[in-house]
Amino acid sequence: MLTAGSARAACNDVVPFSDWSTGTVLTCDDKQFIFTSSSGITDPGLATVTASGLGQNYALNLSFGTFDSTSTFTLNYDAIITDPSFAFEAVALDTDVNPFAPNEVLTATFTGFSPPVVLTSTNGTPDSSPGAGAPTILNVANVYNSNGGTISSVTTSFEQVQQVQVPAPLPILGAGFAFGFSRKLRSRIKTRNQA
């Protein structure tokens, strides 16, 4: 959801999966996507990872380049907002699978929301959900299970929201004290002037 004054610059960062999985951090505006682990990705040399975004919406896309006949894989990474005035608000998951896929399932768990959000894309259907807790770091755990079909890409979308800054009690108390002190001071000055 875009609001007036909240627009952020468009970004697009693409790297080979092999670079990302060996330490390259994908950066898109104030988002960082940091690889933590994977297993079962059969040909990571052809795969690319793209971080893109516009406004308050960002996406991480893993593209295998061709349809991959991997039967099962896992992919884990951290999505981080580096600007403390923003937090994650919602997530979405989508896959591109062979149109004749018998029952291709990708499940993503987003730990950081309270409670964690679990999304499932079956045979390429998207899934989305809001999340609670306003986290700035999400641990994303993807698990793909194939039943004989193929997958070509996984797209995870992130929506962020600007945090409302609530004043701390100490500045409010300080302002109240200063206001009370100034009233007393004015009262003293007024009584001296009248005398």
C-alpha cells in the first residue's frame, strides 16, 4: 500500500545463484537479502537471484533458467530492512511450474512475524498473508516438494510499512515540567511587577 510521501526508489539487483550462495549480499534500496543455506538445487550454475522493488513492495526471485526437475529442495535466507523507520507488513509467495504438474508444492515459513507466517504455492497458485509484530528481519525457509513435475522460478514478495514514531514518556514529562516551571516563573514576575 503506497501512501503520500512514502515512495521509494525503484531498484533491481541480479546475481548468479552461485555468487549469492557464497556471500554476495543482494541489496535493493534499504532491503538486504542474505543467503543462509540450501540443499537439493541441482544446477545452481544456471540459476539467478533478483532483488527488485518499487515503493513499499519488494521481491526476491530465484529463477532456474529452465524448468528444473529437482524433486525436493530447500532455500533459506534472511530479508532485512536496514531503515529503522520501516517494518515488514505482509508477504506473498508464487511459483512458476510446468503447466502439467501433478502436484508441485512450495512452502515458505516467515519467522520474525508474531506468530510466524506460513504460505504455500501449489501448482503455481500464489498465496499471501499479512504479518503481525512489525519485524525488520525475516528468516525465510522455503521447502519444495515435487511429485514428478518441474519448477522454473520462485518469487517471494515483501510489503513494508512506515513505523509510527510514538514519543517516549520522558520527553513528554520534560515538556510538562518546563511548561509548569514557566507558568510559575511568569506568576512570580507578574507578582513582582504588581508590587
